[in-house]
Amino acid sequence: MIRLGYPCENLTLRASTNHTLRLASLSEERARAKAAENLADLERILRWNPKEGFHLFRIGQHLIPFASHPAFPYDWERAHGAELARLGALARALGQRLSMHPGQYVNPGSPSPKVVERSLAELRYSARVLSLLQAEEGVLVLHLGGVYGDRRRALRRFVENLRGEGEVLRYLALENDERLWSVEEVLEAAEALGVGVVVDALHHALNPGRLSLKEALALAFSTWRGRPKVHLSSQDPGKRPGAHAFFVAREDWERLFGALPGPADLMLEAKGKERALEPVLDKRGA
């Protein structure tokens, strides 16, 4: 059985969990207003999803804008904890699995102590959001980041800098990328940390290493204690390799579907969000 989800916003509802502001204009009043808007839209999305057959949702990193920044002006956990708990209970009641996915700027394997410090702060914020939501199946997806001229040393730094992060590791899952880290290499870091591996099918097509998609999925699925997560999107033909198209192409859907070794939770990373599978469904007569 495949369960479907999409990230950050719902185009049909015009709802987003990523309303943000500029750091230069950060104030308590503005941050609270954006957080309230994001939390209200999260509820709208959670209530809409099960009616339309979606069981996963990735919350935007700006749910509480700049919450991990040293200049953040108030205690966001105290201010929003009760509302997060309520929304988490709603998500569980509606069968919604929640996740977060910090961006490329989060890099615990960096040789820069300042980058590592900022990266860990963002990861701790993300994990704390999932904890306040009581997201038992929650997932915090992360790429390995740069190689900095020595991928073995970068991998060691990545693992060592995360070893003591208990709350982060509770949710963490590592994802392959389209250029630097293949599934086989990500598996090494994941095994060292005792976390799961998310296979991104588009990234794997661009950076397969020595594994077929079927082999990569089988190895990745063995790292999960619960339901494995997989990412699916199609290449935008007019953009750089790895850029997501608006829809998922039928051939990409069928390629992944044929390679899956078992039940999975499938995050549709297409720009079309909840509309990503429209071409597939149309051609199947749905």
C-alpha cells in the first residue's frame, strides 16, 4: 500500500505553512502574526487532506519564522506549544503523518564551526516542533551537504556532530542528492547514526552510484523501523538537473511503483503539490 503526501502548501486551498518575513524586519508582533497564519493554514490542510486521499504532509521550515535564530524575540515553545499539541492531536485523529525538511543551508558536516552551530540550531528547532506536535511517526529529512574536497572527512564530521543530538536523531532520516551523495553513501551515515534512509527517485536517477533503483530502495527500506518514506518528482526539462517539474510524469511514477519492495509513504515533491499526479490519474481514467 502506498500513502501519498506533498510539501509545505496546498495550491487548491491557497494555504501555506511557509509564510515568513525578512530577518531585517523581525519583531515579536510580526513573527507571532506569521506563525499564527502558518498554524491556521496547517489546520486547513490537515482537515482537507484525508478527504482527498492524502496521508502525509511536510510542514514548512518557516512555520515559526526564524525560530532558530539567536535574534528571535520571544519564547516560541511557550507561546505556541498548546496550539502545536492541539494540531498534533488533530493530525493523529485524521491519520496524517508529519515531517520537516531543513534546506541546503543546514549542514552539520561543514568544517565551519559557525555553520555547524547554525545547522544544529535549525535541526533542534525542527525536532522540537515535531515533539510538540507529538508526531510519533514524524520524520526530519536531511541531506548530507557538501564534501569540501574530502568526502570521508565530511562524512565523519557529519556523524560526529549529530551523535549527541537525541531529540534530532529520534526523527532524523537521511536523503541522497543529485550530485554529491548517492544512496549507498547515505546508507553509511545512516547506519552510523541508527536512522532511516529516504530514497529520492529523481536524485537517484541523476546520481545512482552502483545501485539500481530497486536495489537502493531495498537497502533503504531495511533501515526503517516504521513505514519507509520515499520522494518522487520529475525533472523539469527547462531547468538544471534535479529541478522539479510541476507534475509527476507517468513513466517516473511507474518506474518507482515497479521498484518498491513493499508498502511505503510517498512524498510528491513536484511543484504542483497536491496536484502532482493529475497527469497520471488522467491517463488512468480516474
